[in-house]
Amino acid sequence: MDQPKIERLLRLMKMLTGNVNYTISDLSNKLGMSERTMYRYIDTFREAGFIIKKQGDVFRLDKSSPYFKDISQLIHFTEEEAYILKSAIESIDESNLLKQSLKKKLYNILKPCY
């Protein structure tokens, strides 16, 4: 599986588990992919063992899915870990482009901590 496809699947996973309800059309428009691709990606999740729930036109990835807990544990940080990461990133020179990229990625994960 190529990296862009994995990135698209992860973006879709984030949307299907978020607090906003999306139809296939909404997902297609937001991710810039065809509706058929959305259905194929949802089937990919289902085939991988994730529980997909459909209510009306809205699809959701059930957070009780077997692998979902494993994935969330991989990206979960304790409050102490989050503080250390934040401190380390803040100590990098502001002109460093990687700092901005790291801040953006990690702060999206750590947002609930701050």
C-alpha cells in the first residue's frame, strides 16, 4: 500500500471517528475523492476488522473496533509525556521548519491536554 493511500485512509479514519457526522458526499468533497473511493475505503476498514456503523446516510467507525484501541494507544500521550514533548519542541529555534511541522502534528494530538 502506498503512503498517499495510507494518509488518505488515516484522514478518513479521523473523520469517521470525530464529533461531526459526514455523509459519503461530504467525505468525498472534503477529501477530494470520488464517492466510489469512499465506499472502497470504508470496505477496506471493514475487511481489516473495524466495525462500521451506518445511520441513515452517515457512516461512523465504531471506537470499540478491535484495532482502534491499539491505534489510539499508539498515539496517546500521558500528561507528563505531553509536557516533555511540548518543552522539547519549544526549545527548537523558531526558524526551523521542522519545528513548525512537529508542532502542528503533535498539537493536533495533544490538543485535549491543553
